[in-house]
Amino acid sequence: MLFARNRAPRAWKNGSGTTTDVAASPADYLLDDFLWRVSIATVDAPVQLSTYEDVDRWIVPMGRGGIDIAERGRFTRRVRRFAVHEFSTEDGVRLSRVGTPGPVLSLMVRRGVGMGTVRVREVAGRLQVSGDVGTTLVVVLDGTVVTEGGVALAAEDALQLAPAEVAVLGGQAQVAVVRVRPPNFAI
């Protein structure tokens, strides 16, 4: 289990905010030498995201209201709560909060190293998730889930699954199923 309470904040590369890592490869990366990383940051004011060369990014607003995104200085779109938006980190992306401040889930994957997906799923009583080739994480976006072993996971907590491992989750929640696969496997 990857509990939010065990994470320490880390400064953004551009110094404009802080984030906490849910998981990363390698786990001891420095500033921008990760292969992939999943993190959660709070966006409470307009902010420019850090730029990374050859990195694709997925974000999911977790707070009420969603986020406005501007790429290359132009308004691109409004991303509602629990929706997934994918972009290249080289595009000069700026986020503006719509509604109340809240956390934003982020997956970043270095091109050529892996391929990523983020899918938001609802847990309405029961949800089964299988681990896959590479890394599979289930991140709680809102609500609470309980594993078959009786461990409760609240918002921002996560569960990492081994390949072929199956997790059965109970409760009422929104979760993100994050997968990072080697580049030679289809998504």
C-alpha cells in the first residue's frame, strides 16, 4: 500500500509548486532523470507546469470544478473533475483552477522508455483490477475503498499491483488505474 501520509513534498522542477510522489522509476530519481512518475500536486492558483524534454503527461483534476488548461499561451480546454487530459510537457502548459483548490493526479512517462495510460473508474460496491506487464497503480481520487484483506484506502492513497495480481476493491469511490508498460507492448 502507498499511503499519502507517508509521502514527503518535493519542489517542482520550475519552483512554482510542490508535489508528492506516489511512485516513480527509479524511486531515487533526482530532479528530471525519472523514467516515469506518478504524483499528486495541489493547484490553488494559476501556475505554469514544468517543462521536460521527451516526456508525455496525463493529468486528472481531483478537486471540484476542474481545471482550465492553456497550451502554448492559448486556452485549450476545460478539464472537468476526474477527466483525463494528455499532453506533451514541451507544450508550455499553464493550469488555472476552476472552482475550489484541490489535488491533481499526474503521470509522466519519458518517450521511448514506456507507454502510459490513465483510466478513471468508479467503485460502486465492487471493482476488480488486474496487474499488467510493467507497473499498475490504483490511486484513490475520491471516497474510500477497502481491499479484500480489509485495508482501507482514502483519497490520494494507492495500491501497486504486480503483473497478473488481482485486487478486488469494495466501497464507494473514484479511482485512477494508472499503467506504465514497456514500449514494445501494445496498450
